[in-house]
Amino acid sequence: MILQLIDIGVRDKQAHPRLAGRVTGHVRAVLLESRDGEEQTHELVIPVWAEGTSAMSDADIDMALMLRAARIIDRMRARLGARARD
């Protein structure tokens, strides 16, 4: 089984209601799964958070949120890969 990240983007974001400097949001990720010659796409919405500073632009914050989501996807792929080998 092969999972490829084919698209990722910030769906929404907002300042955390209680923690100064923290931004929360949702990242939309599209994965392409290839298994036994068949392909299927999966659209995921991943809740994420990132620490922000006043020096960060909106693009910097979006990148931090997408990187957080990409790490979550990598952990998921690693776990699914381990199960596929069992």
C-alpha cells in the first residue's frame, strides 16, 4: 500500500481563545492510496495548532499549520505501513 499526499491547504484558522500566541485551525489534506493496482483518493480534515509570534505573516502561520498536519499524516502512514507488513 502506498499513500501519497497530493494536496494540502489551510481550511480555517483562528487565534486560540485562551492561549496567547497560539493559532488553531483545520488543514485539508488529499491523499492518494494505491493498493493492488487500484487507486482511491481520501480527503481528510485535520485539526491542528501552532505557536505564532507577532513577527510571523499569515503565510508563515499557514505553513506552520500545514507542517503540523504533514507530521500527523507521516505518523499515520508509518502506522498503516507497519500494519500492512504484519
